[in-house]
Amino acid sequence: MSGIERMSPVGTDPVGAGTGVAFFTRGADRRSTIAAWKPPRELILVSKQGGVTATYTYRCAPTPEGGTIATSSNSSATAHA
């Protein structure tokens, strides 16, 4: 997800799989759900809007300079007759 201005977990429970995430991007508030949480190495978020489901994977790795984040995404759409 690019262009995110702010992001935070929803609720006060410990963060983990199933936690809702609220974020602001492209001028609108949006929601996602944590599908997998393996700190500090991996975070997978699933977002649904209309008939489109998007999965975003973030993988972190330490480097001598500090660290890297590799991202990938997959989307699927549901057609309505």
C-alpha cells in the first residue's frame, strides 16, 4: 500500500492475526485486517473494498545500514452478474 499517511491498530487488544488496522491514504480513511503477524520479520494485511480483495505482504530484514523492507501484493476481484 503506497501513500499511507497514518496507520494504527483498531482496539486495545494485543496486535496479532485478526486485528483490524485503520489507515488514511488517497484522501480517505480505510480498513484492513492483519492476516499474519510475525514480528519483527513479517506482516500480511488483507483489505476488501467492494468486490476486490488485496493482500499486502511486508518482509523485513536487518542490514548493516539498518534494514530493508520487501513488499508484494496480490489482488482478486469478484464479478457480479
